[in-house]
Amino acid sequence: MKQLPIILLFFLINLKSQSIENDKVYITHGNDQGVNYPYGVSELIIKADSTFSWKSFNVDKNNWKKYYKGDNIISISGNVIKENDLYILKEMGCNSRGPNKWIVKITEEKIEFYINKKSELTKTRTEYKRIKVSG
């Protein structure tokens, strides 16, 4: 019985490290990604706990792969809600018009964005590709 607290501690540490490993990081980059800057990178992390983190960075075009060292200019977080074959990314909190929502298709390789036009879903050109990160 004296070992129970130690076992619980190891279990909690293992559970926390597994959830971090299950987070999936997707990025997109290009001239149209920068805000008040000619080039930018957007990073979208889908977390194991059904939440997301979305960040945009202003970067130098020739050194974009080190985007995490750039200026983080936009940061959004929220919940990932499954709806049939698609997902809704719903921002936590809200702005003056209410919370932002995005319709997406999430696969192991990429995230595709959709818009609702006249009650019909249309795929946009926006696409994030999954990257491998060393932890």
C-alpha cells in the first residue's frame, strides 16, 4: 500500500507525456500568410484533448522553416468538435460578432478548409500540411 502513491505518480506522468506525443502539428506558409508582412507561417496544433491552438508568425521568406523564432502575431485557441466526416474548430471566447468557427477535414497528412455557401459546403484552397516535430 505504501507504493500506491508512487504508482499513481508514474501513471499521471506517463499519461501526460502520451497526450503531448499525440498532438498533431500542421503548418502552411506563403506570401498570403503574413499579416502586415510579406511572408508568414500559420501553425495549427490539434491536441489530444480535442482542443486546438492556432498561431500565425511573420517571418523572412528565406528562413521560414525557423518560423517559431518569428513574431507571433495572432494566437487563437478553441475546441475541436466532430460533425459527421468533418470537424468544427470553434474559438474559445469571442469577439464582437461572436465566436469564430471554421469547418475543416482533418487527416493524418493535412487539414482542408471548407466554407458554407448557399447551404452547400465548398472546399477552399487553404490547406495545412502535417509536420513532424521532435519533442
